[in-house]
Amino acid sequence: MAIQRTEAMHDLAMGLDERPLVDIAAILAESQITAATAVLDALPAIARGAAAMAETVRGGAVLHYFAAGSSGLMAAADAQELGGTFSIPPEQLRIHMAGGLPTGVEMPGGAEDETTGLDVALAAISARDTVIAVSASGTTPYTIAAARIAAAAGATIVAIANNPGSALLEAADHPICLATPPEILSGSTRMGAGTAQKIALNMLSTLMAVRLGHVHDGMMVNLRADNIKLRTRAIAIVQQAAGVDESAASKALDAAGGVVKPAILMAAKGISAARAHDVLRETEGNLRVALAQIN
């Protein structure tokens, strides 16, 4: 059987343990930098996957993240940030990790081979949903089975894997192949492959937010200020987007209940909270379109 790229030996691996630690550190850093560039070859696929995710969220359906091991941790981290960063409702997000999300320092390795019960766990999945399935090898039984069950239900499959031609990529509507080089530690895909996966996941969610109108001039305008740090950030965003001073931005944010988009409209256009919300509904939440619509 051919050796997968994710399991192959790196050219610099021989005698690695005999080198000074600072030299090993340099090799590790360079290998991850090189792995990160694999994302550049997948840009069209990433953009298509993000557009599918945006369509799912706009339609009120659910994004499902499926993965195991370190890929699962990265997928979960990205999914868990979508609420705080872009105010994606929690009922539109599901995290499915082989063995469940860990509550301690151990992750059971055998869980990634377990597929029993997935059909029950996915009984409610619909053709309106999108699945983001992640596996470095592209052969993880849990992740492949989930993708196939979801596909049979008509859901859209966005798959991320690091081995070209792997089963997971072949099962996807939007296959994202991150052809990273062999790991310095053979098979330790939490390193180079994981770095590329994290970049791709971050790009998918950010591009999705752009398509949904949740990003304006590089600012996360669908933010809801629910703590001190976010309130400070939200005031700065309202100031910048509306062209007002800190006091006016703070007042608009208070009147909008801490929600940035209506606060910007209120501060920039002098309209009421009710009118701001109406315009945002009419423009499907796109701030730039909403600003242009109000004279």
C-alpha cells in the first residue's frame, strides 16, 4: 500500500534528534511555514465552500462540523468562535467530534474508528444544511461515515484533507485539498497539516461572514458587545464606520442594545433603532447596502 503524504518521512528527519535544539526549532518553524502555503493552491475551493456555508446560514439552516483528534479540536475552536465574532446563532451550529468534545487532557484514540450511532446522531440533518468535515489523512472512518450519511440526506459537504485523492475529498461537494509536505515528525499532523487546516477553517468562516455582510472595511460589524473588551471594540467600530466621536458612538451602541450594525446606521444617518432594524432586514443584514439605501 502506498504511503500517504501525511505518514511519509521528511527529508530533514534523519538525525533530527542529534541536532541542537535551536536547529530543530528552526526546522520545525520552516516546515510549518511551508505547510501553510498549501492553502494558496486551494483558494477557489475554499471560496466555494464559504459561499455554501453562507447560503446555509442565510437560509436559517445548520452548519455541522465533523472531525476527530486534533482536527476535531481545531474545527470545534473555529465553530465556537462564530457566535462571539459574527453573532451566528448557536442553534445554527453543531460540533460533532469523535468520542465527544474532551473535558480533560485525554482524547480516546479509538473513537475516530467508531461509526456506530452516527445515523441516529444525524437523523435530523437536512438538505439545507452544510457539513464541514476535516481529516488530515482523509481516511478517518468517523469523518467519512458522517460525510456520506449527510450527503445521502442531501446536505452540502465541504471537506478538508491533506492527502490528494483521499476518500473524504472524493465524498465532498467542495473538496479542499491541502497538500502539505510530510511532517518533520512523521504522522504528527497536529503540526504542518494542522497549521494548514486551521488557516483553511479560519478562511472559510471569515469568507462566509463577508458573504453574509458581517464584515465592513475589515471590521466585524455583526458583533454584539456583551463584555468590556467587546464594548470597547464595538465603540471603535461604530466610530470608524459612522464617522462620529466616541461619545456619539457609545450612545448609539446603548440605544441599539449593544448590536453594532444598527448602532452604525443610527450614528451615521440619525435614524431610530426601529428604522435601523427595518433597513437591515430589508437588506438581509448587509451594512454597506443599508448605508447606501438611507438618504
